[in-house]
Amino acid sequence: MKIIFLDNDGVICLNNNWGSRTRKWNKWVKTLPESLLVKDAPVEYRFDDFDKKAVAVLNEIILKTGAEYVVSSDWKKFATLEELGEYYKTQGIIKEPIAMTKSFIGSEKPDGFEWVYKLRHEQERSLEINQFVKDNPEITHWVAVDDLTLGWTGKWGVKNFVHTPKMSEGIKQSGIKEKIIKFLTDKDEN
């Protein structure tokens, strides 16, 4: 099985999309002012929109490689897998996610691992992805795509990583698609 560990913000939800959830939320709250909890809002009001061109690139990668995707984004804290799948479909992604990474709390930490407060988000996500790969031996090829720096650094990180450092371009950045496809198709990468 081929897996893409997919972050949203900075990958398919770009900085020009940020804030759309606030506008949607404010509109929703006006219709039902007694409910102010995010979890009570329909899923389409909880999240920012995806960039249409970024979604097109992701769809192209999925079609070319036959990969499934697993949500590694912190969006998983605000919706169920089914709700995220529904939302992703409405945003134009051709497949729904097959899973979400579990919380880092139960993840195994490498020998010598030490928490670094300023890198906690990167470390948490790396531990979650590595644990998912370990728990699912049927995975033959995989890649983590994220705007956080998850690459292997000493005692933590993920080895199959593609960084999207430009938050205005995400997965659309030149060369990113090719790097992702390489991890999902090369025999020696995994």
C-alpha cells in the first residue's frame, strides 16, 4: 500500500485561503447564536477552503501513483475521519482519507529522544507518522508532505519527507510533485 501523510495548512490550504473559516464561522454563528462550540458547527464551517490548483496537483499524484492518504494535519483534532472525508470531497479531492494518525501520546520515542519545546509540533507529527508506519506493515511506499520541517534530524523526524516551505504555493511549488511521486514509486526509497 502506498500512503501520503497529508498536512493541510501550507500544503493544500494555502495562506490565501486562511481566514475563510472565520468568515464561514461568523456567518454560521449568526444563524444559531446559542451554539458557539466548533464541534457543533457543520464541518464546512470549521475549516478554511483548499486551494483549487493545490487540490489538482494532489489529485494528479493520487491518480499517477494509486496512493491513499492519511491525515497528519492537526485538523484531525476538530473532526472525525468521516467528516474530514466529506469535507475533502467537497473541496475537490478525488478520494477520502483512509485514516488519521493517532495522537503522539501513545507513540514510541526513539532511544535518546528529548523534547525540544520550540520544535514540539514537528516532533509530535514525526512521532505520529513513524508510529503509523510501524503499526501498518502493509505500507510499501510512503511520504509525509508538510510545511513543518519533519526531516530526520538526529533522534527524531521522518525519513520520507517532502517539505513545502512556501505557504502561498504549498504542493504546487516547482519540483514538489515530482519528489512526492518519487517516494511513492521508487523501489529503493522505502
